[in-house]
Amino acid sequence: MSSTINLSLTDELKDFVQKNAGDGTVYSTPSDYVRDLIRHEMDRKQASEVRNKILKGYHDASAGKLNPYTGDLKTGLKAFKSTKE
């Protein structure tokens, strides 16, 4: 599904987009370029969220906040969820 968003850009931003899209560039249209920028930003935010969760886990482990793994992932997840409620 596709939808349209109209953007207002300063002349400087418009020139930048136009220089990075079209003949001699990777992107065939300004829309392709802007879509790729948005995808990169989405990826960056997702990577940041994962990094923050890893750091939280590291800090929890450093502080001794550990849940021993018994080999039964399903039971372990249930026990973990019950401590969060």
C-alpha cells in the first residue's frame, strides 16, 4: 500500500535531495532517496533499542540480578514474566 506525504523543504534541503537523486546517482527519484533515508533512520532506532536492552542486561548481570537457566526456556520465561507483574 502506498500513500503520499507532501513535504515543504528549504531551498538548501531541496537542492541536497535533488543532487542525491536522479541521473548519475543511486536513486532514480527524490522519493526513492527520501524513502531510503527513512528506512535508515528506522534501522538506526531499532539498533539503538537493541543496544539499550543489551546494556540493561549487562548492568543487571553486573549487579547480580540473574535468573538461572534451567534448560526449560518456556518455564524460565513464565517465571521471569511473573516477577515483572
